[in-house]
Amino acid sequence: MAQCGGVPAPPPAPEEAQGSGAAAGDPPPGAGESLEHDGLENMQEKKIIRKKKKRTKIRKGSQTPPDSMDYLMAEIPFASTDTGDEFGTTSTSEVCFKKRRKRTIRSKTEDDDQTKKKKQDQPNYFISLPITNPKITRGIQAVQDIVVQKDHRLSQAMVRCGSLHVTLLVMHLSSEEEVGTAVGALLESKDAVEELLQGKHLDLSFQGIDDFRNEVIFVKFAASDHTAALTEISETMKKIFQEKGILAGENRAFKPHLTFMKLSKSPRLRKQVRKIDPHLYENFKSHYFGDETLYRLDLCSMLKKKQPNGYYHCESSIMVGEKNGAEPDDAELVSLSKKLVENAVLKAVQQYLEETQNKNRQTDGSPVKTEEAANGNRNEK
């Protein structure tokens, strides 16, 4: 108890603090029991705290209760292992995605194959009825000149007079073997065409101008029974070619025409001119161009190099009906001229090889190098 004046009271004596009759250094009565009790309480408190911390971690990690299936599964060994990586399995969504991707790739591949097939099956040969009447070719040339004067861009769309023809049949021939088969079918069709003509002339009249979607301009056939006869000849030849295994003809109906202008001749022109204006040739829409007598049919290539006169490369020809007067056989002249040209080219190549070999011998004198040079020239050919 504090005294007046602020002076503190002296501390009690040790004997008084320990109590009367107690020896110095001895623990107070009941001290061991209290220590054991405090140790047990501390252990229990630590266990409780650990459990609380564990529960807190579980709650923070996932909200699943301890007795749920997910919680129990988490206690299983390798629960965190990716079974897809472990066993090579994939989820349903991933499998569906891969299947869908495969279908897309397969569909795209099939479309590409169909596109390639369509390109491969495009016609590359045709049966041609050549136009040889000068009156018809001069009339068409006059129309072409007038059109070009009005629109010079269309000069790229004009068909040369030497190429003028009427197409009776188109086909796709993918090999020289098929070309040979087509030649045989053409020769075989000669008798059938002669039978349809019955020894008469087939004079085809050309009058007026028409178009296909203003992209192809052609001279029309004048309405007559002869046009129907030409259609019958076309159908007969188509049947003979198909019996030989050649897919000839088109699905659309046969419409004979004489094309002299078309935009497809120049892809660059198609970008500049979408349609051909009919007013450019309106003065010739009813013009009579002349007659053409059917006496020859040719198997021609669309892709091979044309002849010097502008006509298509001709594989073979047949003569039908009767020719007027004692005119020379054009088919035989064409065949003969081809052979002469081929022989001249071969002779020129042989002469060039011989000269090269002689020069090599004079320079080196080595037969090996001379032979190699000759082989190299043949490869260049």
C-alpha cells in the first residue's frame, strides 16, 4: 500500500512470499498437476487448430464437402494423373472435333478430285465440218471488220477465217490409244453417213446472226430439212463413237451453228468486256452468207498446234457425198503435206547431228565425247 508522499512500500520478505514453514527451492503444492493439465490443453488446442487449418484449406481449394465422392476420389493415389496422357485416350469433345476435321478434309479432297476430274474430262477433240465456201468466209470477214472498227478490243475475240467450221460432236481423248480408237470410229461412221445421205448432196444454208448469252456470236442455219439431216448425222456418229467406248456428245440438245466471235478466246478480254453489244452487227442479223456442201468430216484437236492456214490439227478425215467437179481431195493433200513436213524436219535434225559429230571429232577426236554430244542433241530434240 502506498504511503503518503509517494514513497513506495518495501517488497515483502522471501519467507512471507513462500509462506510459513516452506523450504527454499521447493515447488508449491499442486504445481505438477497444473503443468500436466496445461500441456494437455495445449496439445488439444494445437490439434484443433490443425483441423481447422485443414478444413480451411479444403474449403479454399474446393467447396466439396469431405464426405462427397470428389473429396473421396481426391484421396486415391494418382488422382491428379491425366488419364488421357497415361492411357492414350481423348475426351468425347476432342474425338468429335477430330472426326469433324477429318470429314472436312475428306470433303475438301473429294471436291478437289472432282474439280480435277472435270478439268481432265473437258472436251479436247471434235468432229468438224470445215467451211470452205469463199462467199461465206468473205461475208463473215466483212462483219468482223465492221465490229472491230466500232470496238477495237473485240479483235481478240475473232475466229480466223481458216478456222471456221461447224462442230458436230465433241469428246475427250486422254491418250494416243484413245485417239486411234476415235480414228477407227470416224472411219467406221463413213458408211452410216453415206447411207443417210442416200447419194445426195447435203447443202447447208447460212443466214442471219444470233448469240449465246451475248458471249458467243454465230451465223445461223437457215431453216430447212437439211438441218434436220445434219442433226441425224450427228446422232448417228455419236452412237458409233459411244459403242467404241468413247464418251462423245453433250447433254444439251444439238444446235448446229457457225461461230465467228467469242469472248472466251481471250481471258484478258473477258475482264474488259462482259457482253458483246448486238448493235455492233445489227445490220447483218438477217444477212444471207451462202451455202456449204457437206463432203468432208474431220477429227480435230482443240489443243494441238493449228495448221499454217489456221485450221485445226486434223487426226483423220472421211469424204462423204459427192464433190462438185474434179476438185482435189483436201484430206489427202493435208495428210501428204504433214508427211512432207515431218520428213523435212527429220532430215534437218539428222544433218545437224552429223555436223555436230564431225565438229566434235575435229576438235577432240574422242569417240566417247562425240557420242555424248550426239545423245545430248537427241535429248534436246
